[in-house]
Amino acid sequence: MDVKVKGVTFRYPSGVLALSEVSLTIRAGETVALVGENGAGKTTLARHLNGLLQPESGEVWIGDWDTRQKSVASLSRRVGYVFQNPDDQLFARTVWDEVAFGPRNLGGTPQSVDSDVRSALARCGLHEAADRHPYDLPAAERKFVAIATTLAMQTPVVILDEPTTGLDAEGVRRLGDLVEGLKKEARTVLTITHDLDFGADHFERVVVMSRGRIRGDGPAREILRESTLLEEAHLRPPQLISLALALGLPTSPMTVPEFVADYGQYVARGRSAR
Amino acid sequence: MIEIHGFSFSYAGTQSPALHAIDLEVPQGQLCAIVGPNGAGKSTLCYALSGFVPHFYRGTLEGEILVAGRSVAHTPLSDLAGEVGLVFQNPFNQITGARFTVLEEVAFGLENLGVPRADILDRANEALRLTGLGELGDRSPYALSGGQLQRLAIASMLAMRPRLLVLDEPTSQLDPAGTEALFTHLSHLASSGSVTVVLTEHKLEWVASFADRTVVLSGGRIVADGRPREVLASPTIETLGIRPTRYTQAARAAAAGGLTPGGAGRALPVTLDQAAEFLRWT
């Protein structure tokens, strides 16, 4: 499902101008990493997509729905949002009830709710935690509970706000697998992240925000090499691209094998020159 | 500064200990990074150093933790507050909600320590400047982004100027520039000799760049302890659920392919600078 943000400006009641004429189109099935400095407006923009915030001017469209004409509850059928802090969205007494809350409120039958919850828990590796209280789980597992609540809603658009925060290597791998699964289902996935290695691993497009505006937008492999653009947004290229840049390699390796292949050519050129 | 002798702790109502037979000494002025997978006991160690274990989080403990010669378990939290500062993993748990502006929030702890009023403003403003919040002092804490809120939680503790600063994943929501600025400042504080810093962190490249020492926790036990490069480039950390940096992975793969300069046995890199040096042919 397409997402269209057209000339959106937003100011918080405190007077802080958080978004300034932001326009962005995300095609159905696209995976996009939204990056930028702390306070750039990333979360503010994402909260316009599920109607938690409404633009001061401009429009946001989710498919053929204008968010100004829809309630947050209605929009939750199309946009699933995993908050930066899972504790902002967990409230039920068991993991099962937490994950079932969304499908139940969407009017699912007991059988379909059961199926959706089982599937979401399995995908998040939580099938053994169904009867646990969410707050008896470690913070990293609560993050996956929050993700499961969104997956169970089967929304065509999924937003992950800083999903790698607090996750160890195994957690980031599990999260990456989830994103890859969503890609296979052609769901539209938007993540907000400072972890550009995670962005490089799983997202095809990168949008750079700074001070409430979009400063860069393009294929991940191109944008993540633009160190000046990234630096202006208080970011750094992913590690492998940083290393390629430091060695003067003209490429943007996204994986270790790619780096080794590029580096091998650099070494061969050096040897032949000598 | 820190002496931990045979310390074990189990949270009330749990069967297995979160920390098991920990022995650790951290001298004054050291920047000591604790790394490990989720559930390794890193946060519990932070709570134990700052007195939240056992004074707030109850449970069964054995052994002893001394900070500046005082037993943490036998010293009230209020007495420890001037000595030890803890930055929580989740900044939402740290903000008091009792003040209307960012500046007042940072001043809150200083007021409670009885710092003279004239000094409070200077110290609070300095902490805000150090954390990149200098222009946001008049803003409500609830109008901050997640990353800005984490900076505020850090500023609140920096302003207190504790002799032991404990930070639980302090950069989890910071952008890379903010992460570098924080590590630079913590490194300066530690190298001045007046502050000891213990922090937990998943971002190994920053640990390797700035920490004096890296301690690896797994399953509540210390399983490695040494210089960051030695510990973090070691193949054994992967078996503990810790992913080496891409710099380490790339250098190891390139060396295995016979592409790198120098002979066998060179120490693998962990940071960008180390990796560039490791891989560059001159």
C-alpha cells in the first residue's frame, strides 16, 4: 500500500516546529529507513502516518485514505506502529492478551484471532511466553511483544521506531529476519533508526532528515556513502562503507563478502601497480 | 574505587541468580565497559553498584560490593546519591515528572543534594551544554524526542558530579554524533582521575575506541576481562552471543583470504582506525 506525505508542516503546541513542508512517497512493498539526528522530526513524521498526529498543513495518504478523514482506530487497520519504547504500548496481563487485543478490536472471529496471535508469537519467538505477564519479560523480549502486537494486526504498512534499541546481536538478527519476512509478504516497512548497519542490511531506500526537513532520499547503497550528507544529520556511514571510504575504495559494500571482493580488487590493483 | 567480592544476587521470586560469584575491582579513574548479551546481568550489576540492588530491587544476595570503601548494601540510597550516579537504560524511568523545564529537571538532583543555589545554574547549564541540549533548557521534558530525553537523563547525572558514574546503555537512543560526544566526555572525566565510569554498551566500536577495559558478562558471570581490543576481537565472544564489529569481521575474512599485509598473528581490529591500518597496503 502506498504512503504519500504531501507538504506536511507540523508544530507542537509548545511552539516547536517539528516538520517543515515534508513530502515523501513510499511505494507499496518498499522498505525505507528514516534516519537523522536526535530531534530531527523522524518520530513526528511517522506518527502522522497512523493519525496520532495531524498536519498543521499538508496531507498524508495511506492508500486511498486521507488521514485527516480517519480516526486512529481506523488507520490501525492499515498502519501498524511499534513504538520506540515498548512500555508505551503494553498494558495487558498476558502476552497472549496483549497480542490478541488488536485483532479482537478489528472484529476478528475467535478462530481468526487465535490464528493471528499464534502466527505473530511464533514469528517473534514468543510462543513459550504466551501466558507470561509482559512486564515479567526482559526489556528486549518486551520489544518483540510490541512487534508481535503489530504483526498480528496484519497491516499492509508497518512502522518500526528505533527497533534495535537495547537488542543484542541475537535480537538484531531476529529482528532482521522479521523484516525480511515482511519484505517477502510485500508489506511496506518504514523504520526509524540510528543503526545504519541494520539499515544497510535490510532496507532498500534511505531517507535522511535533519531539523524537520528531508535532506536526502535514495537507494541505500548510494545514500549511505554520502558521508557529508550523513554528517550533517549527525550520522556516520555504516561500518563497511566507512572502511571502504577510509581505504579509498570506490564502492559501497553492504556485506562482509562484498567488502572482501572489493578489497581484493584494491589489493590486486596495488600489486599490479607495484 | 569499586571492590566486588563474591557477589551473587537473585531477584525476589526468581530461581536462578542474575549475578553469580562476581569478583571485580575497578580503580579510580577507569572507564570500564560491561558488555554481554541481553539477560547477562549487565543492568543488575549497574543496580548493584548504585544501591538500587538491594535497597529498591529486593532479593537474596551473597558477597559484598564496596564503593569508595563503603558497603553499598549497608549504606542508604540517600547517602549513596552524592557518591554514585546511575543513568537508567530507559530514560522514561529517570525523568522525575516533577519539573516543568529541561533546566529545572537537571537542577532537581542538585537541589536535593543541597548544592548552593548559585552553583546549581552553572552546573545544570554546563551539563546541558555537554549533552547538546544547551538550546532546549526552557522546553518541557515531555516535548523532547526519545534521543533528547536520553541526553537529559545523562545530563541530570553529569550535573550531580558523582565520583562513580554508572550508565546502563546510555547511547541506545543517541545519534552517532551524540554517542561520540558522550564517550569523549566520559573518557575525559575518567582520565582526569576524579571520576570512575562503568557503563554497559552494545556498540562495541565505541567501547573499543574509548574504554580502558572491557568486562564480558554472560549468564550472570564474568567470562572475560581485559583490554578492549584483546577481548572484543577474540573469536570466543561470538560463542557468547556478542557480534564482533563489521571491522573485525571484514579484517578476519580478508586475512583468511590471504589479502592483508603483514604476517600471520596480527591482532585483529575492532575500530575503523584499527581496521584501516590493518588493511592498508603502503
